[in-house]
Amino acid sequence: MSRQPRTQNVTTDAGEARITWVPATTAPPPRLVLAVSHGAGGGIEARDLQALARALPEHGVTVALVEQPWRVAGKKVAPAPKTLDTGWRGLWPALAAAGPPVVAGGRSAGARVACRTAADLGAAAVLALSFPLHPPGRPEKSRAAELLGTGVPTLVVQGGADPFGRPGEFPPGAYELAEIPHGDHGFAVPKRSGLTEEQTTAALTDAVVKWLASLG
């Protein structure tokens, strides 16, 4: 694989998906592929996804930024979860074809997709960024079962002020959780926190680098 970023379109039963490959910059072969998708209201330009694409290649990890078919088609609103899963399953063979073990991941809705499909697809692990534990203000509408049912090593990276679920709301389970202090659902922090975007981004990438190293 070339070390220059490249895009790959993949046909799925949900439409045309797109992968932007950001290759590991260490001596080949890469030890892992981290495939991460976006949420229901944004794309791969999200700050956390871009930060990982910048940071991980020097640690021997190829990053695959995945755009779901609805996003590639230019639509504004994500489809139902079942359709998101269909798109993810359809592009998985292209991710696996790279060779190294694939860690499934995403932010928000993308994290839910990764959790729901990890075991069936043979993912090595799951990275859940801003996992939407419940709709804002509706803790009774818990999605904890998706997180607890991954069946593989799982890391949740969650903002301390995320209205979709603060770290203290998460149930005990066989996963790790890294908190980004004061972070909202997009990991932005208020000025009054005294933290900068650079500091919060570094905290996020450091947590992911450490966890990926622990996978062996």
C-alpha cells in the first residue's frame, strides 16, 4: 500500500461507500488497521477522526476513514441503524483485504454500528468515540446493550460533559473508558475549563495509542 492517502469507493447494498486510507508511516507491514466512521450529523472531517488520522500512522496503524453511503450520496440525514449496518458490513471485506487485523470504530452513530457488528465481522476490537448511551435528557432510552455486547476488547472515549451520556452514567462492563474532561459530544471544551483544543485532542489520541498498543 502506498504511504500517500488514497480513496477507494466500495459498492454496498446500501449504496456507494468511500474509504480514505491513511497508511502507517512505519516500516511495513502495519500492525493494525483502524477503521472509523462518522456520526449521523457529520463526516470524516470531525476533529477526533482527523486527529487519529494524523497521530496513528507513526505508531504503525493504518487509519481507514469510512464514509457511509448516505454521506457519499450527499444526503443530510442518516438512515435507520439497520441501513447503516448494511453499509458497514458491505465495505468490511475491503477493510479486511488490507491484511492486518481490523479494529472497528466510529464516533456517535458510527460507534454504535461498530459495536453492533464487531463480533459477526471478526473485528479485532472496537473503538467507540462519543458513544451515544442515550438521547439527550432521556437516560431511560439506554443503548448500553450495544456497547456491552461487542464480544471483543472495547475502548470508549467520552467527553466529561457529553449530553448523550457522561462517563459516570456508563454501566460496569468488559470495556475500558477514557474520559476527556469537560468535552462535549464533539470533544469541544468551554473556555472556562482552562483547556485548549490541542490539549483535549492530545488526551484523546494518547488514550487511543496506549490502548491500541495493549492489543498486542
